[in-house]
Amino acid sequence: MKYERMAKCKCGKTKDVNVNCDGSHANPSKLIKKLTLNLAVVLMGLSLQSFAPIKKETINVTSSSIQWVGEKVVGSHQGMISLQSGELIYDGSQLVAGSFVIDMTSLTCTDLTGEYKSKLEGHLKSDDFFGVNKFETASLSITKVNKIKSKSHSVTAELTIKGITKTINFEAQIDKNNLNANIKIDRTKFDVKYGSGNFFDGLGDNMIYDEFELIVNLEI
């Protein structure tokens, strides 16, 4: 009897043979509430740790650049096009989306001078090619980005030229401050068919290859 009066369980309701408190007298509803609260706190902590804010970064159109390169049977030409506006969207440090607008009226040729330079620029802006009087801008919208390794990423985007939108894929080098890519484009898919051997016969040395390249450097 003396041992029972010295029971370790203060309430005396324990069922343990050694008189240790086994919690059998506890209120079940209170235990459930406590466990639920603890679980909620843990889940909230995990959620906060994994959450990364979405950031929209404006592209610096002054320090960014787009160079074009077009090839024909007997040579090639190249030049520049100015960016009008754009943004890159990051989830933490990972690029997830973005878009930019190109000012087609700014198209210039950099490998010619004088009369030949003016003639080529005028021809490229004419309806034979990009119809700049009607379509003053072109645009690219990034819809998907998959990391390959290190800074290399596979990018899917919607490209619009002359009011025609097509899905394109290209590889880009991306970090938190810039995007660099060499994008090859089949101009005929955007109704730019002048001098194409796939649409005109007997072009000979005047044939212009269907693919042209944009060398893109975007900085924020």
C-alpha cells in the first residue's frame, strides 16, 4: 500500500504495472488537436522553404543585341536588328518564360556600304521579304525551358514574323543575368519565299537559302 501511495502517476489512473504514467487518462480530443497543430506547423515550414518568388526582369534593350545572318549560293550578308522591349521571367534563379519584341524597321546590313547597303536594306524591308511597312515588329515568346547541363538549356518558343506564328526550338546559354542563343529560322514558314529554291526554278547563283540565323544576346 505504501508503494501505491508513492505512485509515479500523480492522477493514479495509470494501468502500467510499474505505476508509470501511460497517458491512459489523457483527453483524446486534446491529443488529436495537438497532433494536428504540430503537423500543420511542419507542413507550413516545408512550404515556406520550397517557395521561390517569381521575378520579372526587364531586358536592357541598349546592352542587348540581335544579329542576323543570311546565306545564298555565292555568299552571305549580315546585319543588326534592334530590340523594342522585352522581359525574362525567373522562378528563383531558373528562367521559366519571357518574351521580346523586335523593331523590324531598324533592320540594317553591316557588311555593305553606300548604294549596295541601301539597296539590300530596302529589299529586305520590302514585300519580297519582311514587308516592314505592314509588319513593323516581330516577336518571340518563350513557353518552355528545360535545363540540359550547367548553363545549357533547351528552349521552346512561339515566333511571330509577318503576323504568322510558329513554334520553334533552340538551345540557349542562360544564367541569372542574360540569355545567349543562335536561332536558325526557316523563313519560308513565315511567307518569306523570295529566292527560295524550294519555290522557284532556275535561280542558279541567285538562290537564297531558306534558313537564316539570329544571334541573340539578351541582358537584364
